[in-house]
Amino acid sequence: MAKVVKSKKAKAAEILHLSLTNKNYMIIGLGIILIIIGYVFMAENSVDGFLPTVVAPILLVIGYIVVVPFGILYKDKSANGDITEAHETVSVGTKNIKTQ
């Protein structure tokens, strides 16, 4: 019985697969809205104001560094199960059959 050997590139391709769902897009959209609100607050003409000097940079940092990357890297637990089930059915169907 022959063993099926997978290359390291094939394994790396399976691990690095990013599938974005509607939930991911909602989180990324929330991050973009936070970034836009941060820039609107920063556009205020007051130099000594609370919004442009304190709130706007906090919103921008949260939007750029926390929310958008979280939206990209977030993985649904229900979607993850569907991918592994589909992968198992593909690997079961591949057999080496010796014919004459």
C-alpha cells in the first residue's frame, strides 16, 4: 500500500488560507468607520480642544491597530468545521488502485 506524500508547500497553502465571511467584513467596516470618525474629529480647528488632541488619536489607533487586523484574522468556529469536513472527504476519496 503506497503512502500519499504531501509537500510542505501544499501544507503551507492550507494553513495560510484566509476566507473572509460576512462577520469579518462587518468588523472591518466597523474599523473603517472608527478611522473616519477619528479623522473627522481631528479636522476640527481647535488646537486646545479635547476631541482633536485626545479622542481622535485614540480612535485612529484603535481602528488601525486593533479592529481592522482583528476583522482580518477573526475565524468563525462554525465556518472552520465546514472547511475541515470538506478537506476530510477529499483526502478519503484519493486511493491508489493498481490496475492491469
